[in-house]
Amino acid sequence: MTSTASSTDTRQGQAPHEQRPPWQQRLRRFGYQGQPGSDVRDVRDRLVPPYTEPSPRLWAALGVPHTLAGRLVRWSGWIGPLLVTLLAGVLRFWNLGSPRAVIFDETYYAKDAWALVHRGFEVNWAKNANDLVLSSGGNVKLPTDAAYVVHPPVGKYVIGLGELMFGFDPFGWRFMTALLGTLSVLLLCRIGRRLFRSTFLGCLAGALMALDGLHFVMSRTALLDGVLMFFVLAAFGCLLVDRDKAREKLAAALPVDADGRARPDRRVAESTRLGWRPWRWAAGLMLGLAIGTKWNGLYILAAFCLMAVLWDVASRRVAGARHPYTAVLRRDTGLAFLATVPVALLTYLASWTGWILSATNGSGGYYRDWAAGDGKGGSWTFLPDWLRSLWHYENQVYEFHVGLSSPHTYQSNPWSWLVLGRPVSYFYESPAPGKDGCPSDAGEKCAREVLALGTPLLWWVACFAVLYVLWRWFFRRDWRAGAIACGIAAGYLPWFMYQERTIFFFYAVVFLPFLCLAVAMLLGAIVGPPRSSDTRRVAGATAAGVLVLLIAWNFIYFWPLYTGQAIPIDDWRSRMWLDTWV
């Protein structure tokens, strides 16, 4: 055995931070900490960190017996998220059918959904179809002529499921978006709990999203972006569970020393096979459904696949691999690709089944007969006609999307999204006093509006939270911050490539859950780590609590603008905090 005195390593007697490379030492002034030493604690705790639990002093102060406290801790992982979800559900389903109108792009998706679930493809509706649907309770004849639409069918099938259950009316076509909006809060609570290893922070992230105005409005409107957000969040959650399961397998395979502590082992880290990993296949399914809702799910797929590979690299490095990239390439990448990209592609193709099975004599889906007509001949005739026709359709849709530049009153540049530069008005009326909920003593006319506006204080705090997450990721090497940053970047940054395209603020709902995770992480830092002094924790908890209460108040203040309630015009003007909101 080589003694310390005879070792050629001149860093043996130095402090851990002095043993780091010079560039890491220079970055310490900004808070860089790097990876903790592998000899500090059991490697199993680094691979699968335990969940935090409330301090015994808290239970003692509350007078809760030890046995009951243990049960509460075990149950809190579900009780807390379910309570937050109950709050979100009550808010979203309350008076869901109001306004009883076809608002904003519901004029497309509600009717397309009805056609899809009955015919398998979208159809052309008469110009007065909205009035007929509302006046007849949805009892209208379904047209037969196929319509040219520019979004895949999954999101519209989801909306149509609610219409099949509850009818072709505002409640019916909003039901599924409200349900998925509510379930997304539950998902975020559980994801935040697993990510932070804290039930409190997980529930906090979910509560923040439950009280966000944009998420609330999108949950109560039959648009596609809320459905897309749900599938993206579900895919992230599946990958997060897969990460934990893979690291558990690595931890279980590591050798244990005489003290019962697991140590890094190169052979185990580089040779252990992690199996088929069903949660990764589930993520591929969710990503396929996301792409089948809107095409920007493709960017999410690419970002999440890269993130998952880097997670595998980090897992094997912690377990002791000297060449983790090579080990991941040999052991993980093949199955990882198979479980995501092909699964997502097959899911996307399966979503077109209704269109594929429609007639090819001109009475089926739009462009369904293209290969047998205008597309006859060429070098790709060995492919099935349905596939060539679908490819042509998708190519035409792509040309439409990249060329969409017609001006719109509520279009916005992505630079302004985080500061709520230009929200979108989905519905607006000006009822006279005594009509449609307008108080008879209002004096002037009232305003009824459904405004897709995020809760301002939450979004403005999120601007600082994003900076904190980036700092935490870059200088503290915190993988959780990197995961949150990946979710934000995947849903946000691609829109900067389409500066000339007509785009809207409500597209931001896709990365909203990750903004809420960022804010929860920032608030957790404000509260302080468990080892902080009581004074520090009390001060931090007070500051964080006041901020959360202000966000809740802000949501309540803008409630009339989220729900289309009639308020005096002066009250409406007082809520137009920025000129660009009008």
C-alpha cells in the first residue's frame, strides 16, 4: 500500500477547493463548487438522494405524536399534491361553460374536434356555424367537404373526447383542457417533489401554476397549447422517474466496504446494463403525443433526448466510470434512441389513423387522394400511397407555417413574453348597466374580457428565477437547475428563429411549468438550507411566504379578466397595468 508520504500526488494535504484545477478556483468567487468528493459519503446517497423530512422540532412544537408524525410524512407525498390539485380543479371547472361563446381559436379547434371524432378528418364549416352550434345546443349537421388544416390531430381528438361525453357546446369542448390543466398541476407537484426531494417545494411549484393566469385561461379554453403542455410535462416526469430508477440499479450494483458504505467502482459503472427502462418508453409515447398536437414538440423531443443522455453520463460518472461517455454510448444510447425517437414517430403516424383510413376517391381527408392523382409517378412510388399523400400534406403545412407573416392585433415577439409584454384577448364584450352581469349602478358601460395574461407578479419573479437557475446550473453544477433550464429553453428559444412569423404569447404555456419550478427553487433558496440557523430560516420563510401571498393576491385581483366577468369599465382600466395590454 502506498503511504501518503511516498505518494507523488502533491495535493494530498491540500483542502478540497485547493485540489481543483485553476479555472475552477478562479470561478469560486462566483459561487462555483463543482462536484462533491466521492469519499465524503456513501455513493448511494449521491446516486439516489433521500427525501427531506420536517424537523422533529416542528412536530414537537405542534404537539403531534411521533407515530402520527411518521404517518403524515409518509402520506404527505400524495396528500399535499392532491390538495393542491383539488384547489386547481375547483378553480378551473367553476362555471366552465362561461362565456357561452366560441372564443378566439375555439372557432377552429372545437369544430375540428367534433369532425375528427365523428369522421376521422376535419371538414369545412359554414360561416354561420358558430351561431348554429350555440343556438341549437350542438345539434347541427356535419359537413362532408374535407378542410385544409395546419396542426396534427392529437390535441383535437383530446378536445373531441370531451365533446363526446358532454356535448357539442362550450362546456363539452373545454372539459378535457380543464381536466388536463388540473392534472398537470398534480404532475408538477409530484415532479417538483422528486426533483427537489422536497414535498413542500413540489407542492409550492404546483400551487404557483394553479394560481397562474395564463395556465388558468388556457385550461378553460379549447386550444391546443394546453394539451401540448400536458404531454411535454408528462414526458419530463417520465424521464425523471427513469433517471431515478437507473441510478437505483447502479447503486444496488456497487460493492460495499467493511463499514457498509458503497464506493465508486469502474467496472460496475461501465459494464452494468440498465435494462429496457419502461419509463423511457413512456416518455417516447408522451413526446409522440406532444408532436401529434403541435409540431414544436419536435424541439422538445431533441432537447429532452440530449438531457437524458447527459443524465446517464453523470450517473455512470458518479458510480465510478472513468470514461462515462463511452460507457453510455455502448450500454445506453441504442435503447435510449429506440425508446424515444421511433416510438414518438410511430405514435405520431398512429394519430393520423382516421385520415389514413378515410376514402381515397375525393370524399376522404384533405390530400388523401393526392398520391393517386397529382402525385402519381415519380421516384417514391414504392411507398404506400397513404404515406406519400401524408408526406405531401405535411410538406404543404410546413410551407404554410414558415411563411405565416400576416399581421394580427395580438401577435407578439418572444422577447416580450417573460415580462408579459403583449397578452392575448380571447373574448371581449361591453354590456350596458343592468345587462349580462353588469351592475345597474355601474354608470358607464362594463367590460367582459377573457385575457390570456400570466399572473404578473409570478412572471416577473420568474425573470429573476431564470437567472438564478442559470447561475445555479453553471456555477454550482446543480443538475436540477440544468433540467429546469432545459425545459424552459426547449419551449422558449425555438421561437426566436421565427422573428418574422406571426406568433403569440400564449405559446409560452408550454414552458410555464418549468418557470414555476424555477420560482420554487428560488423561494427554497430564500428560505435557506435546513442546517441554517432558526433566525435565518424564519426570516427566509417570512420573505418567501409574503411573496407567495402577493402572487395569490395578484391572481385574485385579475380574476375577473380571466373568467369574463362583467366589471365597471374603470375597474377594467385599473387592471391594464401596461399600455400594451389594451
